[in-house]
Amino acid sequence: MPQDGLPEATHELAVKGDEADGSLATAARRLAQEAKQALSFGARGVSDVTEEFAAAAKQLRPGQLVKDEYFTLFEAVGALEIMDPKMDSGYVPPGDTFDADFDVCRGLEAIEIIWIIDELLCLEIAWHDGYPLSQTVFTSLHIDRLLSPDNRKPYTFLYGEVPGVELSDEQQLVHTVLRAYCLGLIKCIQLPLHIVQSQNFYEEEDFVTHLFGQELLEKLKTDDVAKALDDALRCVRNVHLPADVAEAIEARLWFRRQYLAVLLGESSDWSNLITRHEKANSSHELAKPLPAAFSDKVQRQLATSTPPRPMLEVSWTHAYKKWTKLCADMVEADRLTSVWICQSPHCLQRATWAFAYREPQPGTFARAYLQDRLLGSDMIAEDVSHFDLLLTDIRDLVLAGDPLADPASFQIEVPTDPRHLCSRHIGSFMDKAFEEYLNLYRMVCQNRCRIRRTFTQTIPILDSLETVAKETDEELHRISSQRSLPGPEGTPVRLNPLTSWTRYHKISIMAKSIQLGFETDIYLPDELCAMYWLLGTYSLTQSSGLKHIERFLLDRMKTLTKARNSRYVAETLASQDWIRSLVLLWETTRLLAVALANLCGTLMDLDVISPPARSYAQERLLWDARMKPYMTLVHDPVPSIDEFHRTRQGTGDLSTACEAVDQGIKTAKQHLAEVKKMSPQQAKYLGTEEQWARELKQLETTCVALVVQTSQLMKISEKHGKKEARKGDSMREVVEVSLPEPAKRYHLWWVVPQISERKRS
Amino acid sequence: MSTAALVALSKASERAAEDAESYLNTFLNKTLHIHITDGRMFVGQMKCTDNERNIILAMTHEYRQPSKADVQLAADRHERAGRSGNVKVDMKKRFVGLVVVPGQYVTKMEVEG
């Protein structure tokens, strides 16, 4: 090997060129000179240090490093080793060619075109699924040619040159049909990418936005692409093809055309897309494989700091399912954000959750699409602004039938009018609450683990918002004296609407952060009792808060009936139903949580569930670590571990505990039966009726399962004469418990221990 | 050899090693052009080296000579545009980030500035 490989290589190039074409040889020779100049970098002041460096390096002791003090060995581990086939994406094995050996300009059979298109559909959906473009769409040599930095407008397989007019059918299929399809595909990557990047998502977990130094034909207008697709459709009709083959290609072109149209907002008919895709699916077996049209060699030219990775293999059946799912998610995202759902913040909240809990969970693009529909502009629907949404939320929950939260009060401009003064204070509170309020929707559009994590981060923010709410409530009371009612201890209490509203949302998020913890399986068996106990505590706080709001609502109702303000009366009645449904649901949550805390606690007392052996852990520190998200709260300080132990002490022996579980579940079932009777308008589940019914059913089944397991425990203990077993009496020898993983639960948020008798071996 | 001579020798080699180390230190964070056996060149900031001349470069770009097809394309374009004079073909350049170039493949090293 020569010291510098380049001159020889170019020389060889020139020689070969000589045989083929004189002018090419001249060009190559000139190029060799140029390259030599470029490589010497004389102008930029580069000096050759090969010998000196080598000699100096030899002087170092083995293992001795000369390194930048800020450069760590930890970083060094991430360095890609050049010339290592597994690490170096630019490595060309001996005997291999640098470029893939396939001429993208050559004519292809129609059935080969079908195969390429279908393969591209497989790779495109794999990208949506989280794989990088370098392993998927970019491995297509046709796509690679169109994206080549050497290509120019109008972007053809001939690097921007327009192919001649005398093209054979097979050539037309490539240069007109496949080209148009590929251009369409590139735009269908660009547009979703834009939507995803404009919204919240997690690169490492959800989606790879990296383009590896490529550009997605930014200069090419989507109109031109749409036109190219229309031309392609004409072309298919003009070339001579068997009817089924022509139809198959047309279906694929139509799919691309329609997909582009919905992405551009020209149409919103995602369901039509499913139909188009079905047509493509039914003709997939016509395809004749042409694997040579794809190659992972393209990675040699992509800017990447990762090792080379094989091209992804995706089966058509799998891809077809995924495409159908994507389109169905989009249809649902549109439906769940329709105007009549967006009118009610609580229906919309349920809708967002319903979307997140579609099975399987919607992908990043679908979730970004929903975020874009919700938060892409300052309007949530045509005539509902985000401001309206927030105000409606406050009114529905705490201020129905009260002029304080009446949009009309916000229109009053007389500076001395108390309504004007109050609305200014409320407005300024809303400004402060605005971002976090919209986050209540945005967070639910993230992946499941992130929902929980962002929730835990939002809790302290909502807690400090509560401080602002308290101050604003004081201001409101100062401006126009607010009504007070006798409190539980006889002292008069005020509604404090904004505080109550903020608290409701804060406690909801706190409870959900715990419940998502169960769903994502982060608690150890010996933590279940404490976490359900904590959930029960927060649910109690929530339902007493709601009952507080309800008392003032009923009181307001009395005044309104006298005043015969029919709009306010209707509003108040609706709010009453809504609060009633919330109280029932939160009470159900509380009862279930308390029952499970009881059952798990009992199992711990009896040594059936026991903490793992930890040599250094201290109970108090473990508690602090688990309570971290709630630790900094000022208004709802996290209960101490002593408090937890105190409440656990009063639970008595096994049969008393089981009895308590039974009683609690009985009441929970009554609540569920009552809430089941409520209409979508009353309990605000318009648009999510199906999910609502399913959720209630799951909760009912959870109740039944809990009773079954408790009686099972009783039966076993009776058999072994241990009905009065208490803390310290081990039942390890006779009782066995297993905790179902999320997929096997009746409801993801409720872990009902499966109890059985331990068989003696 | 006497003990004194041995001590002197080892001292001399120690000094040489120190000199070598301080010489190599001057390259840290300088932009190096490292040519390797397959004709590629890597341009990046030197972060680390050892006695086998393995070199870690950060923020590295890989340069590769244009392929036959690239040259052909450039020549065609040149001709079609009716231009005279030299055909220019850029080297293929791409970002590869943090790399380690094993000493055994290094054919030539240059330093900028």
C-alpha cells in the first residue's frame, strides 16, 4: 500500500476511463490533480507529521495515554473503530464494491414495480414504528438516487435530467410511475416528521427523526409531487398491462396520492386510506421480488455516528396490520377532537385518555397528530379557544351558575364594576394556570412511562399554582364578599373556587401518578400496601374536596331558583350531576385502594408477602425515595411513614381484615351501579361511551376478584385453624400468592393478588 | 555495562519519553487529517493517542474519493453545459462523529495550523 492511497486510485480510474471514453479520461486526469491538491491542503497550512508522530508515539509506555484532560475514557468507549466491519459504516470489505450494483434507470416489469412499492410500504411503517430511516426507507436505491446531493430539480433517476421521449413501457414504469411514487413517499416522510417535531415526543424512546445528512427534497413543492402522481396514474393506463396488474399499481398510486392529500390537509378522509390500502393488500401476491433494488450499502454515504445496521425485514402482513392501525388511530383522533367533544373540557380529557389507551397504544405520529389537533393553534375547535376551554373547566367544576366565571363578566369594561375587577383577577390566575392546564392534555399524548414521569414533575408546579389560587380567592373575597357556610368544626368556611379547582386537578394527577406506577409495574410486592394506602388517602382528600364544592353548589342552587335565572339553573344542575359522578368514582377508587391496602397489608403481616433481603436499606429511606415526587408539596404534605404504620396497626386479625375488605367492596359496587346509570351528558363521557362502559365493567370485575381472593384466604386459614392469625403469625407454609402482571389484570391499575393454598411437597 | 551507565540510559529514555509526551500533547484538540490504507481520510480533533498510534478523533468528517460514477456524472454535466477547463468533483464527505483510527491503518498524518 502506498502512503497515500488516492493518487493511485484515481490513476487507475483514469486508465479505465481511457478505454471507455477519451473525454472521461481527461476529466479523470484533471480530477486526480485536483484531488491531490485538495488533499495536500497546502493553502490551509497543513503540515505532514507522519514520521514525527509515529516516532513520538513509540516512546510512550504501553498503556500510557496522551489525552485531552476533559476527554473521559467513558466517552472513548463510544468511539467507532475505523476499519472494523462491525463498527465502521464506511468499511468496504475486500472484493466488494462501494456502491450497490444496480442501475436505477433500467426499465422494470410492472410486477417488480409492485414489489418495490410494497417493500417501501413495509419500510415506511417500520420507520413510524421507531426504526431509523437509514435501516428502512433510505435503503431503497431509487429513493437514494432521488435524495442524492448530486440530484437536482426536477429530481429524476437521471440526476435531474429528463429521460427521452422514446421510452419503452418498462422504462416509463420506472421513470414516470416509480419516480412519482418515490417522490410522494419522500413527502409523506417529510410531512409527518414535521408534525412530530413540532410536538412533544421522546427521541430515544419513541421515534428517530434523524435524516443522516439527507434532505427531503425541500425545494420540491408538494403540488409538483401531486401532479407527478396524477401523471403516473395516466401513464399506467397508457402502457399495456394486464388489467389486474394495472389495477394493482393504480391502487398503490391512489393510496400515496390520498395519503399526501390528508397530510396536506386537503382531505381528512383517513378511512378512505384504509380502503385504498386494502386494495393494495389484495393484489400483493402479484408482486415479483427484486431485492437488488435495496441495499444497506447506502449507509456508507449517510452521516451517522452509529455502527452499520442491517436493513430491516418487515413482513407484508405485519406492515399491513400496522398501516391499518395507523389509519384507524387517525380516524379516531379526528373523531375524539370533533367540535361537540371539544365543547366540554371533561369530555375532551376523557377523549384524550381514551386515545392513549387504545390497544395497542397509538404510535408517535398518531400521538403527535392528536397533539397538533388539540394544541396546534390557540383554538381547540372552530369556535372554542384554549381560554374558553379553561374557563369552561373552572365553571363546570366549581363555579356553575356563578357570575364570577360567566364569560359575560369578562366583557364588562366599567372599571368600578366588581364583575370587571373579579374577572381581571380570575383572568390573571388563568394566565398563570394556562400552560400547566394545557399540559394536562399534552402529557396524556406521550408514551405511557412518560405520562407517569411528567405527571410526577407537574405535581409541585400545580402545588405552587395552588398558592396563587389561594391569593386570588382572597382578592375575590375582598372585592365582593363571598358566601360562607358553617364548616365541619363549626367555623364558617368559604368555597375558595380557584383553590378548590386547582386542588382537584392536582390531586387527580397525584392519584394517577400512583396508578400509572401500578400499570408500569414499578412497585415491588412489599410496596403495594403502602402505595394503595397512599392512593386511598389522596382519594379521600379528593372526595372531601368534591363534597365541599357540592355543598356550595346546592346552596347556590337555592338562590338561583328564587332568582329564576334559567341558564344559571341549568348550568348548576348539570354541574351537580357531574360532581355527583366524580364523588362516586373517587369513592370507588378510595374503597378499592383501601381494600387492596388491607389485603396486601394482611398478607405482609402473615409473612406471605415479604420484603426482599436488603443489607443496607432502611425502611425510612426507602419510604422517602418512593415519596420523592410528593415530598416538596406545601399544601398536601406527604404522610409520614409513622402515620402509615399507625393506620395499619388498627386492622386487627385476619378475619377482621377480610371482613373490612368485603364491606368496602360492597359499597364500591353500589357506587359503581349508581354511576353506571348516569348518562353521557351527566357524567361527561360524550364520545367515549364505549371506553366508559368498558372501564366500569373492568372495575366491577376487579371488585369481584377482590372478594373471591379474600374468601379464598379465609377458606385456607379456616382449614388450618388460623382465622385469628395476626401480625407475626406466619402463614408462609400454607398460603401462596402471585401478583398478576399488567396484561393479566382485570384493570391495569389494580393489582389483585392471586391467593392459593401452598401444596406440601 | 556499569550500573551508572544503566541509570544514565534509563534516565535518557525517561527524558525521551517525557519529550515525546509533551510533543504529542501539542496535538491535542488540533485538527488532524489522518489518511488510512483504504484511501479514506478522516478530519477531526485529536482527543487521545497511545503507543500504538491509535488515535481518537472527535467531530470527525470522513472524506472519500469520488467513485467512477461520480466522475462520469460530473464529466457529463460539464460537457452538456458546454463548459471548458477542469471538471470539479468534490470528495464525498460525511459526518461520522467520534472515531478511533487504529494505528495499523494510518498511512499519513497531517495537522492543520
